[in-house]
Amino acid sequence: MPAFPYSTTSTSTSIPTATVAAVPTSLALPVIEAAFPRQLHAYWPALQEKTRGWLLEKRLMPADKVEQHADGLRYTDLMAGYYLGAPDAVLQAIADYSAWFFLWDDRHDRDIVHGRPGAWRRLRRALHTALDAPRDHLRHPDVLVAGFADSVLRLYAFLPDTWNARFARHFHAVIDAYDREFHNRAHGVVPTVEEYLALRRLTFAHWIWTDLLEPSAGTELPDSVRRHPAYRRPALLSQEFAAWYNDLCSLPKEIAGDEVHNLGISLVKHEGLSLEGAIAEIRRRVEECIDEFLVAEQEGLRFADGLADGTVRGKECASAVRACLGNMRNWFSSVYWFHHESGRYMVDSWDDRSTPPYVNNEAAGEK
């Protein structure tokens, strides 16, 4: 049976035990390994191949870096482990957009590292414009902008204009948050813990990944459902887990790269914790997030049951909410294993711990 009744793929795929990565004790979360079974969308092998081809077609990565690094970065694994039940075309569009997002993050990082504020300003403005009119930017001279326009235009094809407008609103906020991050890093500003947590919800794109649950479920949820605490709470917890676990795993990489945006760095700078104490505090927050999600998940399922009011629309809405909740749960295992399998976090294997081997150090129009 498909993972959900509207999936175009016949089943999900379990992960062979032999391929499961070893997890360092300091980063191991037994509750994830025991209580959050890991699966991949059955479309995943084709997804990986087509996203690799899309990166080449759009010239988003040099061919040699695609060949050497694209599969090992596991970007498609992350999405294929999250949006189970999504129609294949939806998952493909999400995976390509996700790969683009990582590349944008890398460009942003390199523009900071190499002191290219002009290049960043041009990119920021172009992305804001392309988000509102993607069709007009498919041939933009900056391949990152053109690739963004292509991926956004495809995402806009699945649900009504109201969903598209919401996605755009949420991503405009993400672009602005990246600009604040650029300023902080350029000036060595370490945000306070509360400032960091608020910024992180935007730079990690909490509401973008949550929005994408809806085309995966095949329907736009009413505002009254999306904004209900029984839906919003587990959605937020799943994203907070991902952001904070990312901070835990990427702390060595970000210290090596002279970063200022990591919960651990804010805890050391503003709360007076030692590095070891900050790591322990991040881990405590991560584990608390899991515990709270398990409670919120049950509240969400009861909320979904209440939506099934005997009408066709009520039944469809209840089914979609259950599907979204199921994928919020999938996010935990997908994020967890991604961090132990992706070459993005294998700092010890890099020739230079401050320079990822998969990045392009050049910026469009400014080298």
C-alpha cells in the first residue's frame, strides 16, 4: 500500500541495516533510533538521479563537484525521508528546491568569508524579485537566481494562489533573515540566545518546510487548521528539533569557519557556559523537543479526528492533517540520519576545516 492514499508511488522503502551510519556517542539519540522508524520515499533512486541532472542542467554546481559530491551530500535523502506520500512530481520539485537552498546557503557563506557584500546585495534583491515573478527570471544571468526561479515556479503549480502567496511571504522573511545574518557575521555580532532562536526559525526556514507538507498531502489546509495550536505546535517542534540538532552537529564546522550563529556559540558568549556546558544544554533542549513532540503529536491526531465531521471536506481535511503529522514525525529520523551520512558535516575529512570541498568560492559577477 502507498504510505498515504494519494501517493503516486506504490510504497516507501526501508533502509537496509548495512547502510546505516555509525553515530558518535555524543550525538546519539536512542529515542530517535528506537521510536522514529526511518523510511525513504520509494521514488528516491529516481529523485537522486534527477536532482543530480537538474543541478547540471541549471549549472548550479560545476560538473566535477556534482560528480564528486552530489550523492554524498545526501540532500535528496533528506527530502525523501521527510515528505513520504508526496506525488513524485511534488517530491522532485521539493528536492530540487532543497538542493538549491543548500547551495544558496553556501553562496551566502562564501560571500561573507570572502568579503563580497556587493555580490550578496545583488543576489538578495534578485531573489526577492524572482520570488514574486519567477517566470521572468528563468534566464537570469546569475544561475542561482535562475535555478531559484525554476524551482519556485514548479512549486507554485501544485496548490492555489493563496498557498503561493503564503510561501512567498514566508520566503521573503527568510531572505531578510539571511541578510541580518550576513550583517552579524560581517561585524562579528553574536546574537543573544533569544535573538538567535528567533532568527534561527527564519534562517532554517521553519515555515517553508511546514508549508511544503501541504502539496505533499495534496491539499491546502484552511487557515483555521494551520493556525490551530494542535497543528502548529507539533509543526514547530519538529522544526526546532531539526535546527537545534543541526547546531549540535555543525558546531565544530561553524567554530572552524568563524561563525557567530549557533545556539552553542550564543550560550557561551551570553550565558557564560563552557563549550562542554553549551553542548550539554543544546542536547537537553533537543531531547526535550522530542518528548514534547510525542505529546503534541497525540493532541494533533485527536484534532484531526475532530475534523472528520461527516462531510467530504471534513474527511479530506482530517486525512491531510494526519498525513502532515506523519511527515512531521518523519522529519526527526530524516534529519537525524542526514547529519551522520551527509558529507556536509564530515569536517574531519576536509583538507581545510574552514572550507567545505563541495563549495564554489566564486560569486557571480564578483570574483
